[in-house]
Amino acid sequence: MNTQGESSSSSNFSYDVFLSFRGEDTRKNFTGHFYFRLCQVGVNTFIDDEELRKGDVISNKLDKAIEQSRIAIVVFSKNYASSSWCLDELVKILDCKERLKSGSFAYFL
């Protein structure tokens, strides 16, 4: 896991942004560059830098990172939906959005 910057000002959030993406599709191009730029401007961003094995289920670490992020940004790519891991992340993101309708959680698709 890579993070950049200080924790968010709100004690409820450890990250400003959680990036959800299909690693083999976008890690070394769009998402990698986007992450770098977010960090450059001081946005505390969670990006999973571990290569995931086929058949793995979403980890508690990722669940917690999603819950502790102010915003989730989903980078849809050609093969995003073919990854059960990505779909599990998306379900968790949407679950957090639904539970926190008060406006304390935002997401962008």
C-alpha cells in the first residue's frame, strides 16, 4: 500500500481518495500518472500497490481503506468488470455511499 501526505483533517478519514482500478490495465499509465499528480498536490491517496492473485477475495486492508476514504475514484477500463476483485471493491464503495448518505462520503465514477 502506498499513501502520500498527512492524514485528512477529519478524524473519520485516513485518506482523501481511494483509487479503484484494474492494475494490469491502467497501473503503469493513466492511474499511475493520476496517483502521482494527486500526491504532488497534497491529496492523501490510497493506492493498492500489491499485485493481486486471481481468485483472491478483497482483503480487510482494502475494506478498511475504502471505509476510511473521503472520496472513492473508480477508473473503469476495458477489463475492469472482468476482475472479481475490482467488482468487490465497487460493491464496498457503493455500500459505503449508501450507509453514509449524510454526505460524508462521496464517489466519482
